[in-house]
Amino acid sequence: MAAESGSSRYSAEFDLPLRGDAITAERYISTAFMERESEHLWPRVWLLGAMVAEFEQEGDYVRHNLGKESVIMVRQADDSIKAFYNTCPHRGNRLILGDIGGSERITCGYHGWQYSSDGLLVHVQDPDDFPGGDPCGKVSLSEVRCETWGPFVFYCMDTDVKPLLEWLAPLPERLKDYGLDNWIRVMYLSADADFNWKIIRDNFNESYHLPTIHPELSTIINDGLPDTLFEMYESGHNSMWMKGHQASTRNPSFQSGEVPSPLDDVARAWDLDPADFEGRSADIREAIIEAKRRLGPERGYSNYVNMSDQQLVDYFHCTLFPNLTITMSPEQCQIMSTEPHPTDPQKCIFHHWVIVPPVEGMKEVVTPIGPVPMEWAEHRHSVYGDGQSVGFVADQDLSIGASQQQGLNSRGFNSCFLTYQEKRVQRFHELLNDYVDTDTINTEALT
């Protein structure tokens, strides 16, 4: 039974109490707050670093930079993946400078020290010229916790944090029927952006902005509050179910007239005639469920068989604390994250992945940047605003980030004034406060 308030719905099981902490501008513009996050937040959370499929053989590695830190994940002889700080124990030089690669040994470009894939030092110049004798076999790279969930590789710099699957609960269980394990990453875009990393986290923790920032979605996603289910989990993560393949109930004309585009095209894709639903477009959702059950397997969507009706047509939007978003549909998973800039609290790095199930015979797939080949995509990095898209809807989200960052610097802004449906934004900041200890930081001079 869903509890209703302010016309938005929270599952009674997942409607958690809030303290009402003020969300003031300092957390978005202050160097001191950024430094507290660097010290107390980022080392204590699980971070998405790579996909398992990127590690084909022993020695393959993926580098992931976060703020001033850098971590490398490396495939081992037993097919497991280990992670290490990307720094040479000799004199601190960064070992890996590229995003991906592979080698039998990790070699420091400064003095030629070499490490095996498990991080053990195996070669140095002048091995006898050390006070304690040859250091090979005695020195290792500093290891970081590394665990996998489905096709994803995560790392954490804290040895005391819960194991990954406990940390992610209940989302691994909620997402298991989509069958993500063998999905292919067909799009990987990133961009430098002129706003704090939390601005987009706030944005993804609410749907209040959809009618104004993404009006075109209203013809294919029902963003009406009575039809949207919000959930907040004890683990700190949140989610939202939005009815897909159904036009928004905010606009009565969508329900009484012709089936709006592109919902009409979606209907045709599943052998349905939109004319049959004139004046009752809300019924298309159920018709598509039936069509997917009947036609999906023969079209190569073997994952449909394990999905609920809700999973077949609706959008499950998950925001994982602190910086990861997963939006699920049966044919596509979009993963977006925002990461801190190394030195500037008013900048961040935005990442956008699209992964899709491998469908036999499918040569290309439609993504937020248009059709792309059904194959592993190379990473493309840009500066937001340079004309390179990070995805149509994501572009809209990022477009508001810079102007919001400018407004947060105004003396006229005091603190956020939220609707009930934005409870997930409030909870995100309260959990963040617990990590960075705002009681202490508020006694310091914020710069």
C-alpha cells in the first residue's frame, strides 16, 4: 500500500523519516566542503570503476581517476580482478596514464620498476644497490578493495565498508531479472562540466523537473505523480518507478485524442495499430506487455521471460549513494555518474554509459545520441558545451547545471525549499552530512 502526501507516492515500506537539514550553498561552492568530501566521503563508498568484459586476459587493466586519486583495476591469473592505487611505491610516480590497456607487467615510466599483475615488485634497476638488499618480492603496490556485481566492477578505498552486494542492497535483487550479466556497453561518453557534482545528483533524485526540462518525454513516460512510485532504502539508495509506454496524465489531451508520437511508433514496432487506441492511449501499455510476451523471444529478447509486467514496460530509475544512477528498461540500461573535479568545487566530470542486451542479428541500436553499432564503444571525452552531445536528455540535464551553479553563488540564495516529492534530494544531503560531519565543518571558515 503506498502512502500518499502532496500527491506523490512513497511505498509505505520505503518511506523513511528525514531530519530537515538545511541544504545551503556552501556544499556546492566551498573548497572546504570539497576537502571534507575528499577525506571523509569518497574513500568510504563503493565506486563504479569498469565492466568485467573489459578484462579479457591476465594483465588487462582499466584506470579510474576520481578527484585527486587514481586507481587501476587488473585482471589476475585466476580471472579475478584486483585494484591498486595508481602510484609507484618508489617515489610516487603514476604508473598507468591511459584509460585501458594490458601487459604482463605494470611498468613505472620513471625508473623502470616493474610489478606483476598481482601488484608484486618483480624487477628494479640495480637491485643490489638497496640498504635492505633486493626489494623484489618484498614490495607491493597498495591494494584497494575490488568486487563485482553482475557485469560491473567496483572498488572501495575503505577496508571497513560493507561487502559490495550488502552495500548495494536491495538493488542487485531488484535488478536481477533483467539479466544484465552479458550486456554490451555500446556508448561511453564523458565531459568536463562547470558545476558541482551534487547538482546532477540532486537532479537525478527527483522527477519534478521533467515537465519543464524534458517535456518531450511526456508522450512516452507517464510523469504524473499519482502514477509514480518512489522508494528510499536503508542502505542510502533511492529509486523511482515511472510508467512507460504511457503518455503523461498531466496532459488530458494525450488520453482523449490521437496517440501521441513517438508512442504511436512504439505501438507499431510491436505490431499494434495506434488507430485502435484513439481516445484511450493509456491502454497501449497493457497491449505492449502482451505483445512483448508473445513476440519478444522470437525477436531475440531472451531476457523477457524472467521479467515482471512492470519491468517489461516501465522505467526503474535508481540513484545509488553517492554518485551513481542506473535507469533500467528491458532493452537498455543507462548509467550516469558525476565525479568531483580534482581541485575546483564548482566543476565536475560527468559519465554516461549505455549497455544493451546482445540480440542475435541486431547490427545497431538506438541510443541517446542516435543509432550506434551493436559493439563495444570506445570512450569519448569532451567539455560540455563544445557541441559534443552526451545524450539528448542528459544534455538537457547538464544545460541547467551551469546556470544553477551561478545562482548558488548569489547572496540571494539561502537554502533549498523542497517539495514532498523531492524527499530523495533531502535524504541524499542528510546522508552526505553524516559522512562529512557538518557539525564540525559549520564551525570552520568556509572558503
